[in-house]
Amino acid sequence: MSVLSDKWIKRNAKKGMIKPFVSKQVRKGKISFGLSSYGYDARVSNEFKIFTNVNSGIVDPKIFKKESFVTKKGKECIIPPNSFALASTIEYFKIPENVLVICLGKSTYARCGIIVNVTPLEPGWEGHVTLEFSNTTPLPAKIYANEGVAQFVFLKGNEKPEISYAKRKGKYMKQKGVTLPKV
């Protein structure tokens, strides 16, 4: 398995792997996004689902209740202390069948106690990536819409898998916007 370079990412983005695609790092006054040496820094959209306990509910991935969060659209999102929010990437990804993508949160957010989590993007998967933000601090934390939030690192496998995400008809295939848990 090898990490794929900016040249490979750019070539495949031109074939539709990442849309919209930003071919260089954009930084001026923003949390950086766009193509980097060995990855792509994606942006977060402007719709956020912030978890709340106003209904004294239980978060259950098998019986997920929409009342567990409030939806907010805007230029920023304030995540309450020790809380959690969901959002999605602006970019739509189409992962080749011989590639696995790992997501890592940007250090700018990590240094503020904000953890970004995404499960790997499997070979053959496509869609907007649902992002999970955990505010680990005792203070409110801010996320900026339309700015960089996580780096995606592309790893080429030694061969195509026997069954890709698309072929097994994965439940999160072609998701648009924030996608809630499914069983």
C-alpha cells in the first residue's frame, strides 16, 4: 500500500474523484483547504446538526431519534461544551476501487480540543462525507463553514478488492449532505 501524491490526486480529480476540486492550498484568513502534497483538505458545509439533551433522550445508533439534535445553517457553528455535532463536506468524493481513503482532523481544530472523526472511505464509495465533531473542552467551540476541516489521505491497495463498497451496495452509498446513522 502506498500513499498517493498531489499529482495522482489532481489527475483523478479531473476525472471526477473530487467535486468541486481546489487544486492548491487556500489559506489567506481561512483554515486551509485544497490540495496538499499527499492529501486533500476538504471543507465543511454550512449545515450542522448539533446534539442536544433538551428532550432527555438516549443516543441509540439502532433507533436514532432526530429530536436528539437541532439543525443550524450558517457561516459558523457553536458546539456546546463536551458536546457533539455532525456536518458534511462541500466536496463530493468518488473513490476508485483500488483506493482506501483515511481522514484526519486538521491540527488547527485539534489544538482547540475539537476532534474530527470520519470512518475510512472504502474502495468504490461515493458521496458527501459526513463529519463528526467532538468538542472535548469545557468551553463552547466554533467551527467555520466553507473552510478546511480535515485532510483526506489516499492509499493505493496492492489490488482491487473482491467486493467494493459499491458492489455490496453499502448503506451510505451516494449520500448527500449530513447523513444520520442507519442500521
